[in-house]
Amino acid sequence: MTAVKDYLDERQEKLDFYTKAITNAHGKNHPEVFDVRNEYIKLQQDIDDGNDLSDNFNELRKTTNNYAIPNDVCPVFEATYHMLETADTINAQV
């Protein structure tokens, strides 16, 4: 878990800001981003508590349709999903 923890710790401020920002910018057309925000918060809590993250990433994959990026979103939305997907990939390699 160290690799995924390091990856997410390095991006914590950005992901915290981005997950909030996409709820404001895209929540009306993409209500799933509210779940992404909540799941990200839970992911951070589980990292801090040293818990296994498999369930967190399973939920994120379901919510985001395997990190599929809709056609009508901004670069911040894309970056958010890319960072979460990369963390998921790192977690799966451990």
C-alpha cells in the first residue's frame, strides 16, 4: 500500500480541490461526481487508517464506469479521473 499511499499523498491537495471543483462545474449534468467526491474522502480516510483499499477502488470503478470520461467535461474532470485511475492501477499492482 505504500506506493499508492505515496502517490495519493503527493496529490492530496490537488485531488481534494479537483473533486470539489467537478461537483460545482459538472454536478448538474454528471451527478455521479458527488459520489466520486464522497468516495475520494473515504479513500483518504482508509489510507490514513491503514485499511485495504480494494473496496474503495471497486466503488470508484463502478461510479465512474471504469473511469470513462464523458465528452462534455473540462480538463480538471479528466485529470481527476486519470489520477484516480492511476492510483487504482498502482494499488492493483501491490
